[in-house]
Amino acid sequence: MGKRRQGLGRRELLGLGAAALTAASAGTPPAYAVDKRFDLAGPNALWIDEKRLHHTTVMQSFAFDEQRHHIYAFQVMQGGIRLPGESRTYTHAERKVQGDLCLNRLSMNGDHVDHMYLKGFGHGGAIAVEERPVGSPRLWAEGDINPASGYGRAIVRFRYAAGTVLRSGSSSVAVFRPKPGTTNNNVALDLYRRRMLLRYRLAGAPRYALYRFDDFTAGRFNVLIDFPQPGAELGLPFQGMALHNGYAYQMLGHALDPDHPSSPAGDGRLHCIDVRTGRVVQEQLGRPARLRQAREPEGLAVLRRIAKPRLCLGFAAGPPRGRTYSIYYKQAL
């Protein structure tokens, strides 16, 4: 399809903060929070078109702070950077194995506001925002890297601090180990339903586990359901996850180069999973728009506090050392 760009108007942006404060203080879902799911076969609209993050590497994942009108986006650090306390610069490949990330804070139009660095956290495959009625939000991500792979073995919680370097062993980082002995830990939140979704690998096999959010934060890792990741048999790279209204969404797929027919074109998969059963209820194949450059799916997130919630899909594009990101969305429920 052609590009149909629809951003957030001023009225919608102003409404995000008011709705967030109301929902957070009342602790109840808004009127739309019933068992409805996004129709993956519905149309895609372009929201943010080929913006740049602070580093030249690809976006890995993103999440919304709707209360304060920010987007947070992960990327693995580029090469040639020397952070305070480091004796030398490192290559991008070294940063990847070390789990060193740049965390960008963006405006709701996708423009870079500021950033911070996280050392030893992981690949940045997912990020979640815990909005709070008072004070800054708390961010959730993977942490405690497996030195053999660069992926996290735990879930961590921390606060954003622009211009700083946060190390995974810092006392300000809360660490949660719901599945000891696992790796590739990733997280998604649905705070209206007070649920948390964990993705992890055990003995090489990816799985999901669903928890009550308040139990999880208290260290009570009582699993509501645990099931194998659908589509794992396809061998496609995991590219993002989201949780909304009793359904999980996941994105799988390789980068696609339209100039090289031998590239894995059309292997992208978007799944809607009923978390009560672990079964896929809908699958969409392919990409959301005609491609002008090589694009790789990178991240899923739900924009909830507007009249019609959006399932947002991130994509990376552009040449090496010149990567950009775009965000499309589906709105049909």
C-alpha cells in the first residue's frame, strides 16, 4: 500500500496525559478495555517516517510514556564510543556482546530529545514503561547479560536519567529472576489489566509466561500460564512483543532488501496470541508498506490512551552508519 501518514493531533496529545492520570489514580481500565483485539488484516498507516536516533545503529524496540508524551527506544551502541570510566573505545560487535545500549528519549513525533547509556543490560529486544501518578516512570527491560550471547538473563527495572551511564550492577537497578537459568529475557506490560508477559529461552527453546504485575513486582513469581512461543519452528528472528486486552502480539522476521530478490522477502510474521490458551488466533504475513530501502522489523508497542488504541510496528531502514526508523500502526479492533 502507499504511505498514509497519520500522526497525533494536538488534542490527542493533550488527552494522553489527562487520561493517563485518571486511569492511574483510579486503577481501573477505560471504557474500551474489554476483550477486543487488533485485526491484523486491517490497514496500516504510517505515523513516524524515517527519523534518526542518537546512534547510527538500528532501533531494537520502543515503548510509550503516554502520561509525559515520550517514546523510549533502544539501540545497541555504535562503535568508536568511549564512555566515562572506560579505558578505550569499543567496536559495535563488542558492544553487542557486552550488552551495551543507548536508550533514546523521543518526542511523540519521533524527534530525539535526549539519551542515556546502559552497560551490561542485553540486546534491547523489548522495553516497557510503568507510568506512575507521581514522579517519573519506571522502565522495564532485560538485564544481567549472558556473556556468551549478549542477551539478558533477568528482568530489570530502573529510572531514566538523561546524559548518564547506568551499569547493570548499580544499586538503583532492581533485578527480577522469575526463571533462573534462562536467557533472552524480554518483557511487556498491560497496566490496565495489571499483567506482565515474560519471554525467555530455556534449553534453547523460546517460551512465554504470564504474571500478575503486582505479584511480580513483589517477587512472587506465580505463573498464570506458560506456553511455547508460537512460530518458533520457523527459525525467524524475534523482533518484538506487546500485551493488550488479554492478547499478546509478536513480530518475527529477517531484514528485507528489495534490491536483492534472494533476500528472505515475505518471511515476516505478525501473530496475535490468546494468552488464556497460548494459541495463535490470527497471523499476518509480509510487510506493512512498499519498501524503498532495506527494512527490518524492530519492535511492537501499544498506544492505549487515545480514542482508538494503536498497535504500533517499528521498522529500521537505511545503509550502515545511517540507519533510520519508522513506526506504522494498526487501529482496527
